[in-house]
Amino acid sequence: MNENIKAHLALISVAIIYGLNYTIAKDVMVKGFMTPFGFIMMRTIAGLVLFLLFHTLFIKETMEKKDIAYAALCSVFGVAINMLAFFEGLKHTSPIHGSLFMVLCPILILLISAVIIKERITNKKIFGILIGLLGAAILIIHSGTSNDKVASFYGDALIMLNATSFALYLVLVRKLMKKYHPITVIKWVFVFGTLLVIPFGGNELLATDWASIPQSIWLAIGYVLFFTTFLTYLLNGYALTKVLPSTVGFYIYFQPLIATAFAIACGKDHLDLLKIVSAICLFYGVFLINKQPVKQPKTT
């Protein structure tokens, strides 16, 4: 099979895994078997063990001390704030809301890049940013109303923080990704990320009543630990060696579609007019900031 086709199949798999994760991970926390912070503690430990093992067996690459310190900074936004805010927010919002907020990532990346690396923003991109933020505002205002009791302002705000933190992480970590193998970078990010999560989730993980967890919840936990935490990073890392980063980013737009279909099929969420309007604003905003200007033919 062509390597390019394999990369696209890997990215489709990532989109499906993340899309299903919004409902699967929420079930573990809403049903009270694990707290969000305890779940994240378990997730970071599992990720650390798996990435350390994979790196030791297959990559065997070292990182310079100065870059290890930089990886520690990346872990603050790529693991600690990102994961803690996501799971706590997901517990208090709907799967559709959570997945739609992730569409904000390209918009937030553009804003952060403008501040950190002074990337120029055109008027069309500014308009796209405003349209995208309008879509996010509609979701937040809509949360907690009589039409959408599943979502809350608190949950949506944390998912927004999650998306912002993850966008900042992607901008910061780019320097390391250019220099080292992705798994080498992710390993160190998880080393420091796990240490940062311990004060928040350590005691909550220890307080978990393991004997009360049924098989169905164990399957959900296993899905999050292996597929969402480990396999997606491996597949994205593989894809980045075969296709452009912009192609990898394109597949994030499939997540809300998969998350919405799965959540509705499971009876965990519903679709209404305001969610549709906010989704249109978000997708159109991202379309505008990614749209390339048409090159005019040269005249002779």
C-alpha cells in the first residue's frame, strides 16, 4: 500500500478515536467511577510508561539538556493544563460542545503565533477569527439553558481553556519537533506532565474504588489509556513523516462530525439550531483563516 495512503488512513483513525472519546471518557466520570483529575493521573502514568517503553525499544534518541528544560515548559500546556481542563470540562459539558470547541484550535494557533512569532494577520483572517469566536460565544451562552442542560458555562469555559492551552503547546513544541523524533519529544513532555499532575490527581487516583468499577467502565478506561492517549500520538507521529502538518491539522475537522453522530446514537446529546449555527460560524471562520489567496496569472 502507498505510504501516502497509509498516512491518510492513520489520520482518519485518529479522528475516529478522538471523536468517540468525548462520549466514552465522559461516561467514566459522570457515572462517578473516577474523578476527572484522578482519571488524568491514570492517563498520564499510562502514557508515560508506554512512551518510555516505545522510545527505549525503537527510537533510542537523546535530547540536549537545554531542550529538556524547554520540554518541561511545553508539558505545562501540552499535558497539565490541557488534560486537566479537558476532562474536568468534559464532565460538565456535552460531547458536541466539547468537540466543537476543538475546531477553535487553528484560530487560537493563529492568534498565539501572531503574539509569539509575530506572524502577520490579514484583514480576511481577522474576520475569520471574529466569526470563529462568535461561534464559540454562541455555544457558551447556550450552555446551561433549558434547551441544553447537559452543558454548563463552567464546563464550556474549561474546554475553551483546554483548546487555548493545546494551541499554545502546538506553537511552542514546534521547535522541538523540528529537531527530534516526535516520540522523543512526547516522552519528555509526559515525564514532566506526569509530575505536574500528581498534586492534582494523585490522591484522587488513590481514593478510587477499583472494586466497584464494572467491566463496561474498565473497557472505557482502557480505550482512553491505549487508544486516545498512546495510539493517537503514534499515528500522528507516523503521519507527520509522510504528509504536511497542514494535512494532519485538516483531519481535526472530522472530530465534531464523528462526536456528534456517536453522542446522538448513544442518546448522550442532541442537535439543535444554535449548535448548528455555532458549528457553521466555527467552520467558516477556520475556512477563512486557512484560505490561500488566488495567485493572479502573470501578464506578458
